[in-house]
Amino acid sequence: MITELELERVAAAIERAFRGPARQDWAHVERLRLQADLLDRLAAAQRHWSGSLSRRAELARDAAERLADELNQVTSAITAGDAVVEIRP
């Protein structure tokens, strides 16, 4: 049986693998969603959804959705013919 410590180590390895320069594109959204999915699977192995792994998955999923919303706003501004595109840090 896998222990909590082993699950945390796997989660840390996943986060290291997905760490890198932050990009503002759809590929990064998909990577964040994949990271959230993998962390969700670890949380299921943890056998309770209120642990640190499920919170980490939720944070990754929220980051993916925020980035997707930002990309959709930029895309809609470009297709609407707006000349001003706001880029936020």
C-alpha cells in the first residue's frame, strides 16, 4: 500500500516536471489541466478529497481556467477588430 509520504513525493515530481517558463498559450492551459488531472488521481489514491493533493489539483485547475479566460478575451478582442490589446503581467 502506498503511503502519504510517497504520494506527496509523486505529486512533487509531477509539479517539477510541469514547472518551467510560464507561457501564455493554449498548450500551457492543457499542461495545467493535465497536471490537475494527475493530482486528482493521486488524491483519489489518498482516499480523501480534503487533503493537500486535492487542494493542489484545484489550484492547478483554477490557474488553467484563468489562463483560458484570458486567452479567450484576447482572441475575442482580436476577432472583434479592436486595436487595443491589454497584456497583463
